[in-house]
Amino acid sequence: MNAFSDDRSGGDGPHPISRGEGDAIPPARYDIHILHALRRIVRGMDIHSQRLRLTHEITAPQLVCLVAIVTDGPISIKQIAARVSLSPSTVVGVLDRLEGKGLIMRLRDMRDRRVVNVTATPTGIQLVGQGPSPLHEGLATALKSLPEIEQAAIALSLQRIVDLMDTRSIGGPPDEHTGGR
């Protein structure tokens, strides 16, 4: 029996995957099951980010960037983007909001004035040290309660999905005139 099988089927043939809503997906459609799971994960992350915004006046992407700055700073915008898997242009917008809240400062590199390094303010450092987790607390607690081998399996499976997607080759939206060609 595999992780997607259901001992209620009684047969030896392919087992459907239940999404918990009464709908079953044939095993040949694992892609659809994975898509639905990813959408639920993204939705959960969005909800957590909005809760962070309402309760702590910071969103999850802002908090993730701030953690990277506190951990690795002073750090360049390009390095932040690579560390948190966001585009540099998105990071600039996030940094604008963090700077407006007094959580970071941008400083020009003295050796190369084209480079802007980002450092956390004492308030930013305090928020990271005492503030909320960018990961939903319930999920973080549940993950910690799993055996290490299961935590590793989840991490490896998610990394494998990222590798399979190869997001670097996806690029931006298709060009409307060429249909992306």
C-alpha cells in the first residue's frame, strides 16, 4: 500500500487519491493532486501573511527578507533576492516598506558605490529576535513533532518539486504577440 492508497477500496487495482472532499483523482492524475496541494499551501501561506500583517504589521515576505538581513547582513539586494527566492525588483519593494517602518537601512558600499548594502536597525533585530515566525506556528510545531527522517523526506520532496519546476527556466509571462515563443 502506498501513501495514496486507501484500504477501503478492497481491490488490487489502482487506488484513487481522495482530496478529502469526496472527489477522487485516479492515480494517473497525480499532477492534478500535486497542483491542488500546492494551491492549498500557497493559500495557507497567504492567509498567514495577512495575519502577520494584521497582528504584527509585517507580511511574511517582509519578515523573511528581514530575517535574511539580520542573519547575513550587511547584505546586498542581489544576495537577499537569491537567499529568499524573490526577484530583485520584488525585494526592492519589500525593502522600501521595511525601511519605511524603520526596520532596515540601506547604505552604499564604500568600495563600489553602485552596490547598496542593507543592514537591520536595532528595531529590526529586536523584531526578528522576539517576533513571529514567517512559517505558520501550527505547521512549525507539527513539523518539529515529526521524526527527523519524516521532516527530511518532506524537505527533500519539496526541493524535488522545485527542481522539477526549474523556475529559472520558466521566465516571465508569455509575450502576448508571440504566445511566449
